[in-house]
Amino acid sequence: MKNTALFFALLVCVGQAYAAKPCEELKSEIVTKLDAKGVKGYTLEIVAKDSVGDAKVVGSCDGGTKKITYAKK
């Protein structure tokens, strides 16, 4: 039980660290990963967290106020 609580706390901290990143920095990291996997024909867009709609969210940034969405061209 104690290990489970510690693991959950660690996941929350890691998630908050990613959300705190500046959006352009996180977007650049995502582009690097997608390009390394050979993904072609996509767009990433930085949007307000309440403007995501049906888009696929691939990142959260600027303290969780914005999301990065992914779409195939």
C-alpha cells in the first residue's frame, strides 16, 4: 500500500513537470520524437485547454493552461 501511494505521488509530480514546460519547448520535443519514429504528414497545434474539442491531445504545457494537439494531414 505504501509503495502504491509513493508510485502515484511520483506520477503526479512527473505529470506536473511536463505541464509546466513552455509550449514551444514541448512541441519541439514531440516533433523530434515523431520524426525519429518516421511519422509524416501531421500537424501539431498549441491551443487553450478549453479549445481542444475532438482533437487528439499529445501534450500539456504552460502550467496546464494549454494543450498540444495532433492531427494527420
